[in-house]
Amino acid sequence: MEVKQAEELSKMLSTLDGVMKAKVVVDPESGELTEVHILAYGDKNPKQIVRDVETAILTVAGERIDRRIISIAQIGGNEGSENPSFKVESAGLSEDGSEIEVGVGISFGLSSKESKKRGIKSFKNVLKLAGEAAMEAMESVSDSKLKFSLDEIREVTIEDRKFFIGTMTVISGAGMTRELVFAGKIEFNSVRDVAEAIIEKVNASGLKF
């Protein structure tokens, strides 16, 4: 791994749930990843953070690492915890010939909204439509205090296990812009998997509405 790649990986790890800052260190001669330093909020289990870091590095860089090179320092609590949290209330899809319709229901405080998106039937499109529907519902239920853009989402297969990874841009009512990376394992309900990964990332982002 080159130094530039390590810098990009550090930025990506800094967007993980509960992580404030990350730094990846590589051996300049061999390119081997030798250290991963994580500064995290104090309200998340450090073992879960280590698992998230391992999965993210495996998914993005394709490298299995020894978890002993990961060091975790935790401070305070999650600064985003003062805000109400988004929750997935419903998620599913239906087929109509060559098209699919994806629906995602999101609640925020006492309000809830559902968004539906239609498109050509393909698994890649299921992931894309799920992300778009989740973001539209979140935008609606927050009374447009948050604006979302799905920049990219793609499927990744590692040792016969399927994952997805995506990036999104979020703009808060206060004008703060964040680029967030979300990822997860594809299980039985891929629409819910994508929606859950997105709201988990936004809830942990610290964005003020």
C-alpha cells in the first residue's frame, strides 16, 4: 500500500460510526500496513469499533489485517446523541414486469415518512433505489433541514460474502457539509440493509439539524 492510499484509507475510516479521527501507518519500504490509530467517542464498544475497522479495510483495500495493530483511544460521548435519531420503520420492494419499486419508511422523533422509487429490475438498481428512497424519506421527515445526495453505491464480494459500500453528501440546515461513507453486509432484505447503514452513519455524524 502506498502512502497516498494510506491517507485515503485514513479519511475513510474517520467516517465510521463512532470514530472521530483515524490514522493509518504503512512501512515506506514494504508498503505493509503496520499501525491503525483510532480516536473514537466513548459510548461505543471498542471491540465493535475494531470489527468495523477490520471490515472496512477488507472491503475497501482488500487486505486482512491483524487486529493487534489497531489501537483505540476513546473520549467523551457521541456529540450527535443530543439530536433525535432516524429509524427505519419499513423497507421492501415489489416487482412489476421489468421494473421494481423500492419503498423505505423513516421516522424521526414523532414524525414518519415513506418514499418510493421505481426503476429497471437489477440488483445494482435495488441498492441505488434503496439509498435514494431512504435519503428522500429522511429529507422529508426532517422538514428539509437535511439535504442528501447519493454519490455512489456498489456491491463488493469478498470470499463469497456480499457487501455494499457507498458515499453520500449531507448538508445540514446550518450549512455544514459532510461527505460520509457507509457500508454493510447484504443479508435477506437488501433494501433495509442499505437504509439501516445510511441512517446509522447520519445519526453518528454529529450534524446539527
